[in-house]
Amino acid sequence: MWRWLCSALGRLRTPPAMERAVVRCVPSEPKLTLRLVLPDGSARHMQRDKAEPLGRALARIAANTAKGNAKAAKKSKKARAAAAPAEEAPEEAPAVRLFSCDGEVVAAEVPNAVAWQDGAVLHIGDARYRVERNRPTLTELRLPRSLLAGFPVCPKVSTEFAEPQHCLFRWYREQRPAADGEGAAGDGTDWVETAVAERVFIPSNALVGLRLKLQCTPGDGAQRYGPAREVESSGPVEAGPGACIFDSRHVYTRKVCGEGSVRTVTYNILADIYAQTEYSRTVLYPYCAPYALELDYRQNLLKKELAGYSADLICLQEVDKSVFVDSLAPALDAFGLEGLFKIKEKQHEGLATFYRRDKFSLLSQHDIAFSEALLSDPVHKELCDKLAKYPLVQEKVLQRSSVLQVSVLQATSDPSRKICVANTHLYWHPKGGHIRLVQIAVALSHIKHVACDLYPSIPVIFCGDFNSTPSSGTYSFINSGSIAEDHEDWVSNGEEEKCNMPLSHPFKLLSACGEPAYTNYVGGFHGCLDYIFIDRNSLEVEQVIPLPSHEEVTTHQALPSVSHPSDHIALICDLKWK
């Protein structure tokens, strides 16, 4: 009896849990919003000017509360069986006051933006509300459509007033049905929590056939957490393809490089808009199983491949915008990489550059479209004037939507170390050598402006799919610093489009991965088209990650395949400052 009495007294002394008054107030918006549930049970969403005196907002809350109480009383009155209702006095507005975190009453003349602070307490009559200002919130939580055993599941986590790296994650698997058929009743699903409490989940083979569920609680790193949300996978975990071509390369890249080194990757990942055409399925890649050309399948492979390289810089080409936004950016963010995107407007695909957050910070971006820059930027006036003498070539150059992505990064460990990272994808046509020469001339002039004029003497890393073999004029120009006016590439599409322009650039560039036999291997072609060019005066190569063996590449005839997501092969090297 004594224990029961003590327990009862304790419950009486414990103040009731406070309701929440959720305030959203951001500098870019003129109004703040206030969400709360009034004592009568009605939910309110109020928008108030930030400069408005607090007293007006409290008066509106009081009026809304009185109105709600009057409605509740009216319903109650109708429910009662009364012979002759008596006259009732109008419902009085309750006392509404706001108390600061220190327990002081906030004056009525204080502006809303200042008054509604996190931790303040709103009194509405006897009801108490704790103010949560800009509480961590999930704005989107999504799982990939395709889940493969052995491949990372990276949710898309979008937040406000929170950071994905500070969120809490709990993963669940579907309860496998019992052998006797007994299980969850009705449409309900039994879920079993897994031991994984990380942002990325790698399902084992034991989970094949089962769906997954994720619970995420948003956090801001300051021990503030918002309401949790849950999401279930749309389908079950499926069996993976087993060993992939890139697995053997991960042996060399298990750990992130040390402070003085920069692991760099360049990779044309094959845009979905090119992989999913009838021409691709029947002519370009007839040897590839149709399901292995599906975007969801290839994305599983690609995310595992890129994450396993533990890279500091990743330059990607042929990146669909939706793939960047919904798949790669969220996935690589989970592995510590920040992403930047530059679209080619006509193709709806483009370039992506990722950098490791704890090694680099972004100082500035200087992206261009070649055709637009050639016409409008004074840096290219001399080249533009030369090109005007060859109107057919000029027209073709200006029709191309090729772009250049240029990012200036600063090392977090040594702010004096800055680096210019360039990424491009040049015109593809086999007879377009003259077009590529003009494009690369524009690119190098622009990089010179950034790395010599804006940030004098910073080293350059220039990655991309240059669609140029080591015997081409483009490769020779980049490597040697000049191209003669009589080079054969100036007539790569015949005498009609011949143009003779001697070109030069000031950089001393070196192909960090040398000249591999091929970086692109399809049924009808193989050759080296991709490069990581580095400033040989400032950077040196520490190691080049070996490419897959020819036997691995041709296991399924050519690329892409069930074990490789692209028709190109990633180039990877570890660089260091001299």
C-alpha cells in the first residue's frame, strides 16, 4: 500500500507532458509559421510577419482558442438532452502568454522573429506548449526501387534544419513467413530490427526475397532531434550478380588516401538516355542482357563500384540529371563526398564532380558551355576570330552542347593548397577531330583563366572522356602544348570542313594513367578515350590502380554487362603534391 501511495503521489507531482508549438523561421522568408494543436483539439497553421509585435500573434491565438472552445461547447450542448436551454455567456478568450527560456514573460511589443525562440513556453489558459524553433525535419525519405544482396542500399535523405550525417537510422527486415503459413494477420507486416544503425545498409543473401524498412530520425548535431519517419522498400531484396569486374580493383582502394595524397577517378558511366534506346539494345550492346541495361540495376553496381574506390575526387560523364539528384548525390554523400552537377541542356545529361568533404572545401565554380563561352567570353575572342574564317566548322562547333565543369577546391588541412579540377566530355563523332580540337582549345583557355589569372599558379587536374585516342590531335595538343596548322585532324571530316589553326596552351600536362590499351570496350570498338591529365610541375603520380584484365572485361563478350555498369572503365590514380 505504501509503495502504491508513493507512486500515486509521484504521478501527481510530475507535470503533464507539454504539447509542442513548432515554429519555422528562416532569413529568406518574410513570414514565420507556427503549428500547434489548440486545447479544443483543432490543429492550427499560422503565418505571421516576422516584424509583427508578438502581442498581435498572441491575440490571434486567443481568438482562435475562444472560437474553438465555443464550437466545442455548442456541440456539447446539442448532445445534451435539455428541456429549455438557458442563455449562455459568450466564450471568453483565455489568457495567452509567451515565456522565455529563463521564465520571463516576453513583452507584447517584441517582434515575432525575436520572441519565438527555441525552448520558450507558450501558455494558453492552463495548457502549456514548448516552442520548437526550426526543429530538425525530414523533407524526403526514399529507398531505391532495386535492392540487390551484397550491394549498398543508400536512402535519399533530404532535411531542413538537420544534416543526414547527424540523423539516426534503424533498419528492419520483413519477417519471413513461417513454414506452416502462419504469420502477420490481415495486411499487416511483421518487421524484425536488424543490427545495422548506419545510413547505408548492405543486405546479405539471407535477406533475398524480403523487403526492408528504414526508420530515420532527423538530427542537427546539437542533440536536437525531430519527428521520425519510416519508409518501406517497394520490392524485396533480389540476388546480386556475384563477382563484378571492379571487385579486384577495390583490393587497392580499401582505405582513403593520407592527407598529402588525392585519389582521383574519372569515369563515363553511360547515361540512361543512351542505354535505353532500341539502337543501343540491338546494335551497340546486343550482347548485354536487357535487364543489365536497366537503370536501377546499373545504379546498384555503380554505387558499389564508386563507394569502393574510397576516392577524394570523382569526375563523371554522361550523368542523367535524375541519376545525380536521386541516386548518386545521396549515395556518395553517405560516403563523405559532396557533388556538383553541370547539365548539357539539349541532352538532359551532363557532368558531375564529387570531392571528399573532410579533405576539401569548394572555393568557386567556373562551369561553361563551349559554344556560349566561345561567342560571349573575351578570353576566347582570338580563337573566335580565327574560327569565323571557317563558317562550316564554326556552325558545327556552335551546334554542340558540350560543357566544361571547373571547380576550385581548397585543402582543409592546408588552406594554402588549392587545386583546379576540370571535367569534360568532348564531341563523340569519329570524324569530329577538328571539332574536338576547337573544344579543347576553349577548355584550356578557360582553365588558364581560372588557374593562372583568378588563382595564380594553382595546379590543375583535368579529367574526362575526350573521345580521343593517344594518336589523335587532341591528345597531342594537350600533351605537348601545341598543335600545328597542318595537323591531319584539321581535315578529319574532309576538305570541305578543313580549317588550319595553329594552337597552343601554357600548361605542362601529363596523362597520369598513361595510355591504356582501352578505356572503352564495346562490340564494335575498343580504344583509350578517357584520361586524367595533371599539372606535371606541381603534382606527381603515387600509384595507378590497375585496370581489369582483358579476360575480366571480355567475360560477357564486351561492356556493359551483368557485372559492369558502363561501356567505359574507370581510371583511378593516387596523386600527391610535389
